[in-house]
Amino acid sequence: MLRLGLIIGLMAIIGVVISGLVAMKVYDQELSIGRIDLARSVDTHASLVQERLSERELLARVAVGLFRSPSINMANALQPLRSSIYAFKTDFLVASWVARVPRADFGRAQNELKLAAFPNPTIRNVDDTPLNPAAVPDPATVVMDVEPQNDETKAFVGRILNSHPVIMPMLNRAVEEGRPVSSDPFVLLRIGGPMGIVLASPVRTDTGTSTAGFLTISYRLAPLMLASDDLSLFSVALRDPRNASDNLTSDSEGNVTSVPLQLDAENPPLLRVVSFGARDWTLIYYAKTNVATRAQELAGIVTLIGVALTLILCGLFGYVSYNNVRLSREIQTRIDFERRLTAVIDELNHRVKNILAVIQSIVTRTMRHGADIDVARDLLIGRIHAMSHVVSLLSESQWQGVKLKGLFEPRAIPHADRIALSGPDVTVSARAAQSLSLLFFELASHADEGLSLVGKHPHIVADWSVSEEPDAVFHFRWEEFNTSAATRRADSEFGIVLLDRVAPEALGGTSKRYFTDVSYVYELTAPMATVVDETEMDRTERIGAPVRKR
């Protein structure tokens, strides 16, 4: 009996020790896995939010690039952009043209509003009250057009925004910085309306010396930054830029409310910063469950089970636990794969939408009213073929960029055999390749059809270089010899917009074109960081990489 008791006691001691060790191991693993899963989910959500914000900021830049600066009191300025805006994204709340109208042009502006059939064409205060002539600024910032046009949005046309406490500081900052700027969150459209933010992009006059007005696009805050599903491991909030001690949260119906900042020393929230409209926004992620508490509870259960069982049962428990951990890792690997697949699908959708939007713009610009149908057809086929060629090159490289010389292949642009290429073997990003392919096609398609050779020398020279100091800059030069302004076929309207606005804006650079005594020259200068865009390549490589098994 004594020996049996000693054996039983020894077995009990061994069982308690093993139970404690197993409980500690389970606690550490559960805590680590919970924190890793939460951090990964937060990073994925923050990355998707940043991509969503970057898409909308790119929409504003492209819209401004295509925007033809109208007369400052024009009441239908958004007409050329209406189809393009919806082609990019349809989740904006309202877009508007806000013009800077001199006091002397109020009469003309009101006449424009009246001709556009707006319900109240009178220029008035932001609160819809009559103006005090002595208090009217010169120039005044007036809403001249909106999209969509309905009874609610039309009521804002004609109002002066100079006294608006949120919008006017944003417009002033946009003028100072010369780039799209976002506002503080505030209630849009009406009292009790949705909480949102406004992105304002300054539009320069034709001379570029002053600001003619602003293209503003309003977005609901909830779907823009605070969207999350019920199955996520966290709830997301936005730190209120107006009061750092408050958070902005959204319910299931998209209603945004302000709540005090929640601090929990045992389960601190995770912070992620995203950029939008020339400012940083802090997203705060609160875990729905306390990972440490859950890990402690699981460790306690394991300890109780281990104490209650014999050594044989403890061994069985360890075996089962090992299989459970392995099974949980397999499930987590499957979940990671599905998340990666979702990210790849979203990325593909984004790129397809961008390509379709570019093709729609090409068709709209090429097949404009009054264009020669044969010339327009050839240009349209060539432009779409150039886009198809660069997409094929990108597909072969898994969207990791394209060699710049590959964009000059004969199947991509006309007169390729007449072009002498000179420059380093640069690999440009996917976004830059799409812009440059259209740019090279436009230049080549308008080259002279006459003499193309002088002796054995090429008629067209395309060279590029990269300067290293102080920052790497990409320089591109296209020169057509034996041509002049009288003999060279004039650039099309689409070509002028592409050469002078769209391509430089997409690459963040500048361009110029001119004639010399014996040639036509086009020059493009852009930062190498934009032309190469290693961030885009890294993101594409990361999404396309296979999921490693845990």
C-alpha cells in the first residue's frame, strides 16, 4: 500500500508538473497567435484603407489634370468631367466646382447660374442669407456647379464659402501648398447629415499664375476609413483631428459618432497612420476580445484537466493538444491564403478598372464630335493596341515593371524602325509604363510621312538619362529631324492633353515641346522615384508571393 501510495503520489506530482508546463506553453502560444492574428488583420485593414484613400486622391489629381480651367464664373464647369468621375469611382457624395469670383463679376456669375437653371441663382452667404456688400471678400469663393445635381445639392450653388469654418481653411491651405488637401470631419449637406470629409484640389488659371478655383469631392467618413465586417477581430475608430481625446466610430448603418478615447492597460489598442489629402490620419484598432484573458482562461482549464487526470491521461492530453495546435495552424494557413486571394482579387479589380477608365478616356477623346472617322479609327486602334502591348509586357513580368526599351517595339508603335534609342536599361513601374506607352505612341503616330532617312542616319532619336545628384531624376528627349511646324502633322486634342498634362501629372514631372530649325523636340522630366515606384513593385511582389505554410 505504501509503495502504491508513493507511486500514486509520484504520478500525481508528475501530472501536476506536466499540467503546469503544458498550461504555460498553451498560454504563450495562444497569446502569441492572438497578437499576431490581430496585428496581421489590422495591417491588412490599414493597407486596404490606404489604397482606397490613394485611389481617391489619384482621382482628384487626374480630374484636375483633365480639367480645362473655365471662366471663373462658369456655371457648368463640371460637364467635361461628369462621365470621367463616375468611371473612376462612384462612392463620392458630391463633387463641386468652387470658383474664385471677383466682386466685379458677380453679375456675370449670377447670369451664368440663371442660364444653368439653378433654383436660386443669387450669390449669397454660406447660410443662404443675403449678402452684406461691405463684408463681401474680393475675390469671393463661390459654389458654381455640383454633381450629382438634385434638389439638395443644387441649393448650395451660389453660396459664398469664405466664412465656412471648415471648408475655407482647407481651401486656403490648398492654395498655399498647390496640391489636394482634405478637410476636418464635419456634417455634410444638411443638419443631421452624414459625417464626412472633403478633398479640395486647386485648379490653376491658363497662365498658371493664380488659382481659378477648386475641384472638391466629398466622401462619407464611415465607408472611407471605418468600414469593417462583423467577423473581424477588432473594431476600428478614427482619432478626431479636432479633439485628440475623442474617437470617431461608425455603427452598422454607417452613422458616425464621437466617443471618448478608451485606454486599457491590459489590452492597449493598436495605432496605424494613413495619409490622405496632405495630412496624416490615425486609425485606432480595439480588439474585440482580450487576448491575455483568453490565454489565461485556456491555461487554467488545461491546469485543472491535468491535475484531475493521471499520467496516462496527461500524455493523452498532450497528444490531443499537439494535434489541435497543428490543426489550428493549418486552419490559419488556409485563412491567410484566402485573405491573400482576396487582396489579389481586389488588386486585379483596381487595375482592370484603371485600364478600362483609361480606354474609356481614349475612346471619348479620339471619337470626338467632328473628327475624321478614318483618322480617328486608326488612332483609336493604335492607342488601344499600345495599351494592350504594355499590359502583355506587364503580365509577362507579373506586373513587376517593364524595360523601357520594350515600349519601342514595332508591334507597339509605328515607325519603330526609324527610331534610334539611347539610354540606360531602366525598368519602369506598371503605372509609369502605361503612361509612357501612350506617350510614345502619340509621338510616333504624328511623325512625318515624308523622307525618313538622311543617308543611313535615323530620322527620329529617342534618348533618356538618369541624373544622380542630388536626387535621381529621369530625363527623356524625343527629336524628329527633317520636320517643321508647317510639315509635321499637328498633334490631336487627346495628344496635346496627354503630352502636356496627363503623362507629366501621372509621373509627377514636367514636359515641354518645341520646334528647332531642323527638328521637333519633346522633353519630359520626372523623379525616378515616380518612374520606378519601388513601393508599387514591392506591394505587387508581396501580394503575388505564395503563402508560406506555418
